[in-house]
Amino acid sequence: MSMNIVDLFYPLVRHFLSIHSFRYICCGLFLTAISLGIFFVSYNFLLDFFVISQIVDRKEVEIVRLGNISLTKYSCAYFISLSVSFPLGFFFSKYVVFIESQLRSIEQLSAYIFLHFLNLLLNYFLLYFFVEKCGFWATTSQILITIIIANFSYLFQKYILLRKI
């Protein structure tokens, strides 16, 4: 998704969105669609071949074993999705959304890693809360969490990490 394609649609919303916010929203929607698509396919199809059901606290839990590591099925689907969305998201952040940043590439990458570490923790605990404690479906929970994290990430990047722009 090049900036020219994104900017082509900007005149439709220029009266109520800055170009910066518009680029962030467009890239975020594109990345979210890819990320949720990968999460959905991983959770509902791909990981079914690796699932072991266990009873934990009188509740059946789907576990994926990776050597000595055991993860819930929804956590594993999240990490698969993250492996694609993380590098793609950094590319969009650096070359489409925050192009005015005066930070060097390594500084931007460090800031992006830090933010995504926070997002990872937030996502993991919210996913656990919504699925295990509230009983929501995993994909529905991930969609809700994505909305929460997208808002948090934008504000955190704009006002804390990249405040030089």
C-alpha cells in the first residue's frame, strides 16, 4: 500500500481528518484485516492439527505444544499473526505514517519494539480475560482488543514516542 494510493482517497475526508491521522487509519485498517485474517485462519483451521484438549479447573482448554512449551490455542494464533503484523506494521509506521519523524531508523525500531512489547502484554492479558473469564469467543475478543490497542498505540506513538514530529 503505497502512500500515493492512500493519499488518493484523502480528499474525501480532509475536512475532518489530518493527512497524518488518515494515513494511520488506512494503514491500521489494512494491517488489522491481515492480522485478524491470519488469526482467524490459524485459530480455526491451521492449529487444529496441533491441538491437545486438557481439562483445567473443570474446563476443557485447547493447548498447542511446541516442544517443551505449551500455549493456549488462541495465544498461539496471536503469535502467528504477530509474526506477520509486526514487521509489516513497522514498515507502514516508518514509511507511510510517521515519515516526518526525525528519529533515526534504529531509534524508530527501538520505539516500535517497546510499544509492541506493551501491546503484547496488553493483548495477552486482555485476550485471557475476555476468553477465559468473560467466556467470549477468541476471534471476537481479538477484534475488540485490536480496537483498544489501535487507539492506545496511536496516542502513545504520537504523544510519547514520536513527539518530535
